[in-house]
Amino acid sequence: MTSLQLHAPLDMHLHVREGDMLQTVTPLSAQAFAGAVIMPNLVPPVTSRDRLESYRAAIHAASQGQAFTPYMTLFFQSYDAATLSDLRPDIIGIKLYPAGVTTNSETGVRAIADAAPTLAIMQDLGIPLLVHGETHGFVLDREREFLPIYDQLATRFPRLTIVMEHITTREAVAFLDRYPNVYATVTLQHLLYTLDDLAGALLQPHLFCKPLVKRPEDRETLLAAALSAHPKLMFGSDSAPHPQSAKECSGCAAGVFSAPIALPRLVELFEQHQALDKLQAFVSENAQRIYRIQPPARVVTLSKIPWVVPERYGTVVPMQAGETLAWQVVA
Ligand code: NCD
Ligand code: ZN
């Protein structure tokens, strides 16, 4: 039987929600990954030590004894230096959402200029900035239109580590080479799909997320960057569970639930392209170097045993539900 070992695979962009949803989805990530960057867009968002600590404890409790580190983030708002230096040891970064661009971002930033004082403090304290980089323009152009804002941020704060979250365009891949302090995450769905898969035939709500999947040439460029383990690119699933009732309805929520398939499907993808030797860097080493983190020394083994992705986990439909995957994580 063919098997493969990965050292401390990491998911550098993950939503686990709260309550019953957290209980359902957290074990699925903890089983496959040694750690994950936990997004703060709860209702209300994670903006205080109390909320941060109780959220971390809930994730820890739901991890079922796995060596799984939740790397916590704060939701960007104006913070003073005292608050951030106190929280510095307990967070991996602060996530900035322009107001209203995605799920639970209503209290995000309205004018990027207002963010400058907090960004200056983050730069001084060495706190990375994670960004949902979309404008309010035409939906397919939002990421590209945001690139000038990354230009301004990278120039004005040259010592601030800036992570472009879930990039989806070839322009964003090219942008990585422009500034030494700019990095990115990319999801599984943006490596696999284009807008045709989402809306070219019958609408596929379980592939609907922000930013949208894009053009074939965008996907090809992202895939080439991932398969070569571009040193500034990290895997971040952006697994974002919503109940089936919120996805299969009029007014479908944005978010693709990929946690249960993310790692096996990545292995399959890298194997198909004869790039398995690059997977370790893409799914862990790059992130360790960029964020200067040392995840639990955990080895995750995958075996080449086909399995059918369940139709549902709790109330959530996963990406590729009902399809057969070639690899699985073994306990
Ligand atoms: C995410 C969510 O549901 O929280 N949705 C999504 O479409 N990606 C938020 C986000 O990361 O944009
Ligand atoms: Zn996200």
C-alpha cells in the first residue's frame, strides 16, 4: 500500500465558528493538521483577550486530544499600543476585512487610511497583518482592484508582514515578487476550480465563496505557484462552513467547507502533477519560515485508499461531497 508522511501540515486560514458547528468541524481539521490560523469573524468578532482565550479554549477542547495548535487572530479595529503589546504573545496576527466584503465583516474597516495608527503599532510589535483584499467593485475585479492598496501598505509599512489571504488571480501571484514583506495564502478550491465550475452549468452553491473562483489562466497560475512551492505562498484552506440550509437557498452564504478533504485532496493534486516533493514546503515549511512558528512535531500519514466523501458532516455539506478521493488520512 502506498503511503506518505507529512511533517506538521498547517492550514494557514481556517474558520471553525462556534457552538455545535465548532464541535462538528474542529476535529476534522485537528485530525489532519498540526495547526491552523483561526479566523476571528465571529458574531461579535474576536477583539478582546476574553473572547480570544475562551475561543482558543473551545477549539482546544474540541480537538479531541490531537496535537493541534490553534493560531489565534484578532479582528482588525483600532487598537492602542498597550492592548496590542499585551496580546502580542497570544496571537499570530490581526485580520483586516474591508467592511461588508464577506461573511461577518460588517464591522470591518471603512477607510484604509484610518487603519494607519494601528498598523504602525503592529509593525513595531512585529504582528503580521492578514488581509481580505477585495474592494467593493465589480465582483470579478475586486481582488485586482485591491492591489494598489497592498502597494500603499507595503510601501508605507516596510517592516510589517502582510499576508494576502486566499489569492485568486495571476496578478496577485505576480504581486508577490514586488515587495519583500508581502506573502499570500491560497485555497484548495482556487487551485481546482474556475467560475465555470461554479456557475457555467447548474449553479454549485458549495463552490461559492469570496473571493470568487476565477478564470482558467488565474487557476493555472495559482496552481503553478503552489506546485513549485513558491516560497512566499502558503496553504490556507479558507474552509468556511455554513449549514446546508444557508447554502442551498435563495441568498446562498459565501464559504466553501473543505476541511475534511483538504489534505487528502492536496496530496492527490500534487501527485497528479508529479510535485509531491514540493508538498511539504507548500503545506508547512513556508508557513513556519514566514510566520516564525514551530508547530507540534507531529507526523500525519496518508494512505492511498479510495474513499467517498460523505454527503454531510452534521449540518454542513463538504466540497466534493459524494466524490471519490484517492488518499485518506490514517490515524
Ligand atoms: C468566509 C466565511 O464564511 O467566514 N467566507 C468565504 O466566502 N470565504 C469569510 C472569508 O474568508 O471571506
Ligand atoms: Zn476566510
